[in-house]
Amino acid sequence: EAGLQLSKSPKEKDIDATTYRRNVGCLRYLLHTRPDMSYCVGVLSRFMQNPKESHGAAMKQCLRYLKGTITLGLKFGKPASKVTKVIGYSDSSYNPSPDDGKSTAGHVFYLGGGPITWCSHKQDTVALSSCEAEFMAGTEAARQ
């Protein structure tokens, strides 16, 4: 859901951590062929130690999305020209986490029209502006 902010709120009720962790593990396995799930699974993974009701609701929404997009996956076709290009994109959300103030960044690289590497993760340091968060994301992508 757009604009959803999950946090480690102690005010919410706990849910079964074993089931939550099992579901996150299954979703992490799917990341090998579903780069569109990287952000969602990365955020859900942050709360495996002590999941709350809002985290369980976000998990259900993620699973419903998967059910509706079950036919999606990786596809590598024959390139239109003999020159194969590597194309990369990076992005960052300057939407600091309410728990530690860090932004989320990610990148994806394509070869011949299909994604070959991708990542979505929380940045190591706190960015003081959206420009700084984007710069850190671009630097991280350039290291690929």
C-alpha cells in the first residue's frame, strides 16, 4: 500500500513469530525470480524479531499481490541487435524509517531486456536530504 509506514510499535498486539518468519522465508526464496517483490520483502524482514498485527496485515497484502500476479517472472529474450547493453537504474526513498531515520535504496541492472541483478535495502547511514539519499543509492549501484 502506498504510503504505509511500518514501525516497531510496542503498543500493538504480537502475532505468531514462527508463522511470520516462515512466510518471510518463503517470500525471500521467491526473490530469485521476482524482483518486483524486493522492497516489500525487505521491509517485512525488518520485523522478524517481534512481529505485530500491522506487520501481519502487510504480509497478507503482499501474499495477495503475489496471488494476483502469479504469472509474472523473469524473461530473457533474444536482443533486437547484436550489441547487448547493460542498463542500470537506482532509486532511493527519502522517507525515513520512524524507528531509525534511515532511507530505503535499491537498484536493478538489465542485460538484453531482462533483470540480472537487483537489490532493495535500508541505507547504512541517515541521509539529511533526498539528494543525499539518491547520491548514496547511485554510489551503491555503481559498486555493482
